[in-house]
Amino acid sequence: MCFPISFFKIKDRSMLPAFKEGDFVLVNNWFNKLNINDVVILKLDKYLIKRITKINNNKYFVEGDNKKESKKLLPVTKKDIVGKVIKKII
């Protein structure tokens, strides 16, 4: 990533009610530290928005807030994380 800040459009319902499909988020791509409860954008087979629920040995366990719409993911590494969500843009 060349720029420290980027925008993403939410394309699923996995983070309802905090973020809904069609919302835009402002993302910090030059983050240093990640914490439990941070909302992040991941790049796996596609871009996803998830919340960090656990950190263990440089592995990040992430889930969507909407348990009915969100699939469980295997732990991800920092290289899978594009950035940390700073703000929802309405």
C-alpha cells in the first residue's frame, strides 16, 4: 500500500449492526499495533471486515459481530490485515 489511509465499501452483513452493507469505512494502512476489539480489513480470497477477538503468538483470531451471517475464520497473520478501521463514513 502506498497511502496511509484508504476507503473500503462494506459488501456483506457480517458486522451488523455496527457496519452494514453499503457503508464506507476509513482505514489506517500504516498501523503499528493491533488490539482485541479492533475492527480490521483483511485480504484473503477477497476483502473482509472483521473484529479481532483474540491474539496469540502473532496470530489474530477474527470474527464478525453478526454471528448468523459471519463464517468462522482460521487465525490470520498481520500480513493478511490490510488495515485498521478508523471511522465509518456515512
